[in-house]
Amino acid sequence: MRLEIESIDIKDLQPGTKTYAENRILSVDLKELEKLILQDSRIKSVDIHLVYPGDRVRIVNLLDVVQPRCKIDKVEADFPGFIGKMQIAGSGRTRSLRGVGVLVSNPCTNRKYSAFLDMSGLVAEMSRYGGMRHISIAPDIADGTEERDFEDAVKIAGLKAGVYLARGAEGHPVDDVEIYDLDIPDLDCKSNLPRVAYYYQLYSPQHDHLGISDPCFYGADVRNLWPTMIHPNEILDGGVVGAHTVRALDTYTIQNHGVVKELFRRHNKDLIFVGVVCGVANMEPVTRTRQAVMASNLVKNILGAEGVILTKIHGGLPHVDLALVAEECEKLGVKTAIFIQPLISYGTLADTLLFNAEAVNLIITVGATMERIKIPLEADRFLGGTAETKIYCPDPIVQHAGDPLIDVEQFLIAGVHDHLGGSKVIVKEY
Amino acid sequence: MGADTMGGEKLKVVHYLNQFFGQIGGEDKADIGFRVKTGPLGPGLALQKALGEKAEVLATIICGDNYFSGNPEQAGEEGLKLIEPYEPDLLFAGPAFAAGRYGVACGAICKAVGERLGIPVITGMYQENPGVEMYRKHAYICKTGNSARDMAESIRHMTELALRLISGERGMHLVSRENLPKPDENGYFPRIILRNEYTEKTAAERSVDKLLAKLRGQPFGSEVILPKFEKVEPPAPIKDLRVCEIVLVSDGGLVPRGNPDGLSGRGNLRWTTYEIDTFLPENFKSSDYEIAHTGYFPVQILENPNRLVPVDVMRDLVNEGKIGKLHPAFFSTSGNATVSRRCAEMGDEMGAEIKRRNISAVLLTST
């Protein structure tokens, strides 16, 4: 399977009467984009704004961040299962716009965790999105629409907006082409390089809002996913998207998946990238064990891996599932490297481990994503909500987006941490 | 007037020494209480020299090692009262090198002053000094040699760290930008906290590098060294329940509505007690409670808190004479992604309180 991602570096963004790109400037017909989003009857209206680095603006109620991308050589193939027809993602040509993003807000959310981004001040400095230009979209719910149904609509509106922008850049010279070419059935069996797989924990149902899982895999939710093998290109090219909250993870992060890209970069040089096994975190110990045993079997006996990198999702519980998969892999003789996320900044690194498995002895600290930080208010404008929008704090502190100082955990600031290994953050004892 | 103006511009420093370095006497004077000398003294002269024009050592607080280490908490408070009037910007203590009692004293005075005045507190110790483990959380303890031969170097080192801490510079190596120097580069013992630090390589790059080393059988450098858990021996069973007093303890996060004690729903570090008669009477109202715990669905417990804290059953058992007494208070905490270290500390704290109340057994209910 061969995927070519053709990137265009966008240096500026402006409203226009037509959507097109010229000299790295993307003009957007906001009316046309609005019309496109309003095609969904679950959306009554939508606020669309362009935001720029240095703007004194705080974007709240973030549900997703999307990199504008579209398929060049296939029809109805963008984010298959979500907006495109069901087909396997990851082959052919994809146009990708760099330096620009879609910030997707759900102003009607009742969720406890509400992510945000500032375009100036400390947050802008910390976030990889702070230096980019964005289109902020914030749809309003149509009468009679169920809360969860509306969330799906908002998510899809963000994906559609991303596709729309990338399509608009047709004809613009390409700055960079990345090629992801991996033919798993024809891998070099005689190579002396170690065979390395990736175990991708896709989802955890632990925070399912109103008890319903978020669709994030070809349009479906994966709460009951059996361990499944996929091609890594499927991840990069729209087969997988973020859940309905930004918690150190969003669609943009998946489109630029750190571990997948690194394994590709080292493929045939330092290792043979043999493929990906997906799984989920589980709520029941019996299921957890069954899934871990099955996943390790795929890694060892189907992909034939000698080593595997395992990444996790969200918070505490998924550590347990992930460690169990790693333990089962080690039992089968597959060497593991496991990502963890210390949940609290008190203690030594060893104190924060949520599993006790001697064989799982190579641990990567992807970031203490729940590290607390106090953010002074820089913004005088709020998008996706208002100055009264609640900002979550684990202590019983009630705080709002317009407060002079908010006390937050970093995972709710979009673009600071990356569960998939793309950020240059390590956790150290201080 | 000149001196006053200069004092206003310079950082104000107080220095703590024991009886020996404070030039009062040796072991024979170790029982003396606190005294205050104006200006620097002994090692303080080197400290003043290292601080130069930036800061002035206004006073030296001296105390005997036995006096201090006999009751470090109380002595720390006593020392704090003497230090407070100087309104210092920085406190230095020692360095204590390998001297155990002196190390404890330096740590305790730093703890009292740091907690109350919120200023940087700096001391120095040799790695084996018991003061390191006791007080590293509460002070910047610079690594020193094991004897006073290392004095000049240690003072220089402590001064550099102190000036850096007070400089107000942004820590660009940290995601939080806090002014928190790296422990290894600045030679102090880590203070048992974690911080997100920027590094050269992404987590993805590091994971591939390290996994390849592991596959080659080379040292791979895990970013977390696995802890060694101690085995806890269960105590002997209760011989006769009919004469024993049982206390209910739960980590399910049950608190009165409004969560007056501020337990955190995740990563909680606190525990508290509630009087059962008022907290969970027989005619309780569901609406009076909330759950400070984000790790489970609390619906059933909010309907009836006895499902988490079985007061109803215990009352029955007491009435039936099967159990001697139900302790009138309930111990509540929230155990959700809390670090094992703090769990152990809370266990010790609760254990001491339970012992003090002469309770014979604990019923621990979880979620």
C-alpha cells in the first residue's frame, strides 16, 4: 500500500469570495463553507472565524482539531465511513495543508472536560497550534437534535471543513511529498533487521458521555473492538479520527501520528515495520485478559514481530490494559517499549506507575499530561463559547474562560501534549 | 540612611548554623537553644562573599544539634519566629555535610520557613545524610562532600542555585515555564515532584531508539525504573468481634455535598473524617452527598451511600451484639490515580490516628 502526502505550506489565511490558494495564501469563501456545514440538518447555524497567531482570542469547548486534507485521485474517499464512502484509507495521493488548522468547537457541550486554545500568551507559546492560522467553527444545535447526535454532527463538520479547505488549494505548487510505501505481504523475510510492530490503543470507554462511545474508526465506535490488524497508512489517511474531546489527542495528532511516522522513517534502515495491531481499553478484567492475549498473538504469530511499541489513550485505566498487552507480548518473547503518562506530579516516576509487571521494563514517559498550570488571561474575545464557559479543574474549583487566572491540567490545552509520541516532552524528577 | 537604602535594594538573607559552625562550641554545647547573631558568621562569611553585592546576610540563627533534633518540628517553629522579623528573601542553612542531627535541623528549619514564608530555602548535605530523605521535599538540598573540606565549593554551589531560584527567569526547559532548575545540572536532590521537560527527541524517536537497543541486548535506558514493592504482612485476625471497635474507611470519595474538605476527584492527596451520626444518619437524604472520584459511575452509591460505607449493616450487627462498637467517625479519601507514595503516607497518617483513638479494627471498602 502506497500513500503520497503532498504538502502545501500555507503562510496566510484570508476571507475571500472564492476558496483558492495562491502564493501560499489560502483565501476562504466563508459563505460557501457555512452552506456546506449547514447541509447537516442537525446544525441550526455555525459561527466561523479566522484566527491568527498573536490574536487575543481564547477558543473554548474544543471537540477536535483537524489538518486540512483531501484525496486527490479518489472520489468519496475522504475520512471514509465518516464523510466518504466506506473504503480502506491509506492509498493514493492526499493533499495536505501545513500551517493551518480547523478548530472545531461544540458550544452546546455538557461534557465536564472542555479543551481550549489561546492564540497569544503562555498557551500559544506552549501549543503547536499557537503559531498556526486556523478556521474556528462552532455549530449551534438544531431543535430536536439529541446531544450525542449533535456531537457527531460537529465532528463531521470539522472533517468536512478540512476537506473543503484542502480541495480549495488545488493547483497550488506542492512544497513537499512524503511517501508511505509499505507492502506488508512482500516484506523482506531475509533481512537481518528486527521486525517491529506497533500496538495502537485506539479508544477507552471510561469517559463515554451519556454512556455512548464516540465513533473514531471508519465512522464506527470501537468499544467492543477485537484486536484488529490494520495498515499504518489507514491511520495517517483518515481511517482513524479523534474522539469527541481533545485530551492530548485530536484528529490532527492522528493525521501526523508520531510513532507511525517514526517507524516508517526507520523502515528498511534500522528495522522492518511489520504493521499495526489496534485494540481498546476495557472495563472488565475478563475482557481485558482476552483482548491482551489475542493482541499479543497477532503481534507475535501473525505479524511475526520481534519488538513492539505500545501507545495508550486518555487517562489512568488504559495503562492497565496496555501493560497487560505488553506483558503478554513479553511472555511470547516479543520485546516491548510502552508509553505511559504519569497522572500526577507528586512522587517519583516509579511511584506513578499504574501497573506492576516486571517484564515490562522499557517505559517511555510521553508526558505528564495532567500537570497543572496557571494561565493568566490574555484574550479579550472568546470563540466556541463565552467568557462564562466553564473550564475544568480536578479540585473543586469552579472557574470560567474569562477569569483572570485559570488553573488547568495541560491535557485540556490543545496541542501541548501528544499521546502518540509526536512531541519532544519527557517527564523528569525535580 | 545609606545603609538602609542599600538594604532595601539588596536581597535579605538569613543563615542557619549549628553550635559548632556558629562558633559556640562542640558536642558539649549541643544542648543549647536558639540564639541570634547580627550579620554573617563562620561559613556565613564565605556565603556573604559568594553573594557579593547582590545580597546581605542580615542575621545568623544558631541552635544546638541536640536541642533541635530532639524535636525538629517544634524547634523549626521556634526558629521561624526568630527569622520572620527579618523578612528574608532567602534562607540558607548549613551546609551540614554528613552530620545527621545537623542535617535534620537544616531540613526542618528550611521546611518551616519555606512553607510559611514561601521563599526559596537552600541547604547542603552529603547523600547519606538522613536529612536528605526527610526533607528533600521541603528544601533545595545541594549535594555536598561528606565533610567541611568541601565548604567553599558547597557554599558557592548553594549560592548559585539560590540566585537562580530568586532570579525570576522563565524555565524554558519546562512546559510550564516555571523557574525550576534541573536537579542534575544544578546538583541538588530532586524534591519528589515531576515536571514535563522539553527534550531533544520526540517520544516516538526515543521509543524506537530504545526498543532497538533492547532488541540488540544493549542497555536501553528505560525512562522509569520499576519500583520494588514491599510485601505487607496481614495482621493477626481479631479474636473476639463482640468486644472490638471497628472504624469504616473508604477510598470511594464519599463527601457531603459541596465537598467542604476539597478532596480531588482524581490524583487526590487528602483524607478527612466525618461524624457518622450527622454524616450518614438512618434517614439520610441522597441529595446531601457527592462523590469526589472520577474513576467510576457513582449513581448507585449516591442513591444509597451505605452501598459504599456500610453503616446500616454495621448498626444492625452492633444491635445484634455481634460487634462491640462502630467507631463514631468515618475516614474518607479518594483513591483514583493517586500515586502509591502518597497512598502509603495517607495509610500511615490514618493508621496513627486510628491507633490514637484506640480502635481495634478497620473495615476498608473500595470501589
